[in-house]
Amino acid sequence: MARPAAVLDANVLYPARLRDLFLRLAIAGHYRALWTERILDECFNNLLADRPDIPAEHLHRTRRLMTVAVPDAVVEDYDHLIDDLDLPDPDDRHVLAAAVTAGADLVVTANLTDFPPGAIPAGISVLAPDDFIVRLIHIDIDAVGTVVDEQAGALRNPPMTTAELLDGLEIVGLRQSVEALRRA
């Protein structure tokens, strides 16, 4: 089965645990992660504004490490499509334009109402983060479980067990995914 290509909206990359899981799943080859510099700007500018407790240099480092870890993720040359797309929030058109340009299968976003089915070109699906992870779990639950275990094992500040990480992922919206992983 070909691995799906998914444009990750800024709201998927904003929560650290969720961002880490999506990156680890991409690095492990479960899907192809895509984003734009504009998506990263939105994510990290919001983090800078909302989280003054996180030093700006830490966020800049995180952003740089993301692009090193997934070097083929950045979609470019999509601007010419933005004005031709019609979404309820015009500020989301760049996300869909990136998906079209990249030939992505999916847009993963927490704002499903901003991407109504009638406005999405054929061949692109829009999924919530939980639904996307559930889809990956249905393909290979053991592989996703291994990635979650590795994520928990890598956490140092603070250290976390897999159960604690799952609690945190549930808090950021992965209810169905966490339930499936706990049953496994």
C-alpha cells in the first residue's frame, strides 16, 4: 500500500505531543508529512505568543529540527492557487493550495468546518488528527504502538511512561486512537 501524503495544518503541529507523534510517524515511513513555511510560521508565531514560558530559541530550534528530520516536507509554489479556492475562512486557503500543489491525499486539521466537503477538490480528504491516527492504526496497530512507545521512551523533560503519554495524547484530542492503542 502506498503511504499517504498529508498536509498538516498549523493546529496539528501546535501541541508538542501531537507534533512529536506526527513527526515520528512520518519519519518511520507511515505517511508523508507535508507543510509550508506559512503553516510553520502560523504554528510557531502562535506558540511564541501563547507560551512566553518557552524561550524563542527553543521554538526556532524545534522548527529547524523538524525540517531536518523531514527534509521533503516543505511544499512550495502554491500561492498561484490560493485565490481560486473558496473556503469559509480565507486564511485556510493556503493549506488547501499546498495540498493541491503537492498532490496530497489528505489535509489533517482540527478545524474540519473550515474545509467543507463541497470545497475540497476530488482526490483530497480532510481528516481530524484523531481520525488520521485511527486510519494508521487500522493499517498497522503494532507499528503505531511502537512509535508511541519510542516517543514515550525519548521524553526526558519530564520523563513519561507510555501510559502517561497516552493520557497526554488523549487530552490533545486523540480519544479514539488512545482507546485503540490501550486495547491493543
